[in-house]
Amino acid sequence: MTLTDLFLSQLIDPFRIGLLIALVLTAGRTRGVVGLLAPLGLGVVFVAVLIPLTLVPVQGAAFWTVAGVGIAANLVILAVIMAVQAMVLRLRG
């Protein structure tokens, strides 16, 4: 599996997307106490490491490669989620 295939497969992973949506919702609720950047940053790394540790390993890819590509995929997904959230909040008024 090439890095591009790995990246694209991680972008459409429903488990990863669900975890990141929950991360954004939780970080929004605790924003006043702990801020926003630290929980989101740590959450992105946590999800990127958690998934390869708990699911079936990717054939032909080292753990740290999968986790590193997962961080990049998580950042892209997180950007999309936060853009949608900003649009929804703006439309609500």
C-alpha cells in the first residue's frame, strides 16, 4: 500500500471521522477551561495512534508510518469539520 493509498483510506474512515467530530464537540464544551488548541492537538495525535494500535495492522506499513500519515489525515478532516462548524454557527446567527 502506497502512502497515497494509506492517506486516502484514512480520509474516508468513518471511525476516524466520528472520533474527530466527538473531539471537536468536546473541545468546544471545555474551551473556557482548557482552551482549544491543546485539546485539539492532543486529540489529533491520540486518534492517529489509537486506530493503528487497536485495529488490524496495515500490510506493508510500519506503525509509525501509519500513525504519521494518520496525523496528516486527521488534520485535514479536522479542518473540514471546523469549517462546517463555523458555517453552521454563522448561519445560526
